[in-house]
Amino acid sequence: MASLIEELTSTLGEEDKIYEELIPVEEEKTQILVKNDLEALSEITKQEQEIVTKVIQLEKKREGVVNNIAIVLNKDPMTLNIRQIIELLEGQPYQEELKKVYDSLSKTLEKLIAINNRNKDLIEQSLDIVEFNMNFYKSLQSISINNYNKGAYDSINNTSQTGMF
């Protein structure tokens, strides 16, 4: 059991480090979104994908370790979580280390959630601006202009049939 807890602690610690690496990337993404730099946004998205791939691997490893701990403890692996494991380790020497790593990971994730929510808001605002501009251009195209020719005939130039995009 001790080796499983050590492996879980190690895995959570690795996840925490990777999420810590992601924080400056997400903060840079915020600046890119503010500048509306699509080329830089594409590059930062590639960086994010590389980091997320590492996280996915660690998440699978963590799930496997938690499943093994659940088997040892005779608990349902689908309902057992890290907080419960920490509580079940009451008085054990490795409980405190697991708790520290878990708390650190939780704080890191809270930071990431806040940054991601800010980025999400910026993206939504950008999309609203794009939608507004598209509606504005579309409304300009649908305006009818009355033109009179030599014979005083009214010819309507309806530009809504030609598209801007």
C-alpha cells in the first residue's frame, strides 16, 4: 500500500509541475487574445496541446493507481477520490505528503481555472465583435439605392446579392 501512495503522490506532483508550466503559457495567451494576434494564437495553441498530452498521460497513470488503491482498500474505484484516500490514511506517515501535493495541485488548478475563464471571456468578446461587424457589413449590403437614368426610369441597385466575404 505504501508504494501505491508514493506512486500517487509522485504522479500528482508531476501533474502539479506540468500545470505550473501551463500557467505562463495561458497568461501569454491572454496577452495574445488582447492583441488579437491570430498567428501567435496558433503557436500558443500548439504549446498547449503538447502540455495537455503530458497531462493526459499522467491522468491515466493516476487513475490506474487510484484503481489499485481502491482494490487494496476494498472500495469502489468509481467513487474513490484523492480526498477520501487522504482521510483513509489518517495517522499514516505518508498521509501528510500526499495532502501537501494534493493541496498544491488544487491551488494550481484554481489559478488555471481563473486564467482560462478570463481567456474564455476574451474569446467570447472577440466573437461578439466579429458577429457585430458581420451584421453591420451585411446591413450595409442590403441598403437599396435609387438611381435615376436619362429617361427618368427608377433603377434599383440592390447590392445584397453580392457578398462581402
